[in-house]
Amino acid sequence: MARTLDPAHRPKVVVCGTRWGRVYLQAFLEPEFPFELVGIVGQGSDRTRACAQYYEVPLYTDVEQIPDDVDIACVVISSGVQGGRGAEMAQAFMDRGIHVLQEHALHHDELADCLRAARRNGVQYRLNTHYPHIEPVRRFIAAARALFAKQRPEFIDATCAIQVAYTLFDVLGRALGAARPWGFADIPEIPEEVRALTDLEFPYRSVDGVFSGVPMTLRMQNQMKSSDPDNYTHLFHRITVGTDGGHLTLANTQGPLLWSPRPHGPEEAWHTVRLFDTDAEHLTYPSATVLGPATGPDYREIVGSVWPGGVRTALGELKHAAIAGEDPLKEGQYYLTLCRLWQDLTTRLGYPTQLTRSDAPDVLPADDLEKAALAVGPKDGWND
């Protein structure tokens, strides 16, 4: 039987999985975190045992071992689409009357089964794509909604890695308010005469389509190293949405966020001695403005506070839904649409190209590049 959550109650939570689940666990270290960690569910690996010891909570190896007073289970293990049992475990928790927050990705049919289990057991079930809940992406979504309240979107230009393609669509869906209508064009092959011009692999494939009725171009890094699937992406997300008046760009998943007014020379400027001899107000707008922090956080801060902050937001939404008694199928229909969209795209792209490199990338700081950039002055290249 499902537990009704009291708004004043600090829900008891178990986390299932300690790979990506460590991001969830980190969230509970936040002072006055409004949820109580009461256990970890795992297979008993050295890492899982170490996590249970560090967080001073019991380690459970089966759903049936979970105490009856647990309110929420965070299922942070792979589902069938990645060869795991995440969807089965989520349903087992719900059959015990426990609300579930489940990390993506799920196959369409798995998600449908989980939503049916939620309704059957009178509990809440939420699919968590994570990135829409972190602060920099929430900033992008809020700014995009404010922009679209003034002007309709005219294009989407996005780049991402195949591992986070599903999450990209959730970010766009939240920004635009819907995913439908959507569709993709066939992906053209790269001509052999073009391939012959380089000895490097093409990391990105371009996909044209429509999302929420807006023309969209995607550049997808369809590459993966199966033995290390979370590494070797060039970036997670880079998203630009444009309107008649300019475009908004999330330069990186963690920011910064940039606004660039549309470059447009007014008609009267073409008839003056000097191009800027015009009273057009938009010519005084900065050509690019950072909205929020000017730089993105470093990766210790990202995994230590930015990503765990997203867990707090996702859990908060689940708690609110449980208190309000919302129908899980209402939001679930949106995610079922994203599943169809994601599966159609990945089918068109085909199986990711397998990376065979064994060395780690030579990750560079900005220092040397910044020195070179700052050395360029306004008169460099002029003949004095």
C-alpha cells in the first residue's frame, strides 16, 4: 500500500546502485537536506560496501529486505536498453508501495510497464534525465521560456554525445513546452571521396529534423568505448535556440549561457557616410552577453555540488507529486514520446562507432590559450 507523504515529513530514501548512484548519495551530504538516506541497495561489491560504510547506512542486496517505512527508492542502475534490471527493480519497489525516481534511459515498453505499475499501486514514478534539474540547464530553460514568450522559436541547433541524446530532448521539451510534432530526415552517408581526405574518424553526424514544430539540426557524436561508456565524449550538450531577435546558447551543459542579438543593419545605414550613423537602438546592444556566471564550474564542483543539486530538485518534484496525488501517467506520456523520438534517432544513426583507444585524453586548461588570446590587441595587423 502506498504511503501518503506529509509535507512536513522528511521522506526516507534508499539509493539503488553506486556507479552513477554516487551522485545521488552525494546529495545527502548537503546540510539540512530535506530527505533522509536510510539505505543503499546493491550487489555487495567493494565499492558498494565502502559507500554504505561511508554514509553509515545499511546495505541491502534485495528489494524484499527494504524496511516497510521507506518512502522513496532512487533506482540508479541500468535498465534493459543497457542490459540491466533497473525497470524490474523499479516495479518491485512500487509493488511494495514505495515511490520511485528512476535514472534514464528506458526503452519505451519498459517505461510503459513502470507507469502502469505506478498507477496500479497508487504511487509516484518519475523518470529522471538529470540534466534538466541542474542549475545551469534550469537557467537556460527559464531564459528560453522568457524568450519564447516574446518571440516564437525559429530554429534549434544542438550538439551532444549519443549517451545524453535522450536528456537533450528533455531539455528542449521543457524549454519549448512540448516535443510534438517531431520527426527526423534520413542521415546521408559521407561520400568516400570526402572520407579519403582525412585519416581521422568523423566524430559527428548531422541530423535534420523537427522538434515541437521547430526546425532542428543536430550534430551527434555517435561514438562509444564499450568498456568505458561514460568517457571519451567531446562534450555533453551545446544548445542554441533562435528567434527573430537573436539566439540563446548554452555553451556547455554546465554553462555559461549566452544571449546574442541578431546582427541586422537598418535600411538607413546603407545610405549614410558611416555605417553607424543611425539612431537604431539595437546597434547599442552588446553582440553577446553572458546570462549568469561568466564561466562554468570545474568538474570537482560539478560532481560535488552541481549534479547533486539536480538530485535535490528531482526528489523535490517527486515529493510534491506524491503529496498532491498526481497521476504519474500525465507526465509519463511526455516521456513515452521522448522514448519514441530517441529510439527513432538512434535507429537512424545506427550502432555507435566503437572507439579502441586505450590512452586517456590530454585534457588542457585554458591558461595557455587565454595568454595567446589576450596578446591580440585592437591594432594587431594594422600598418601604422
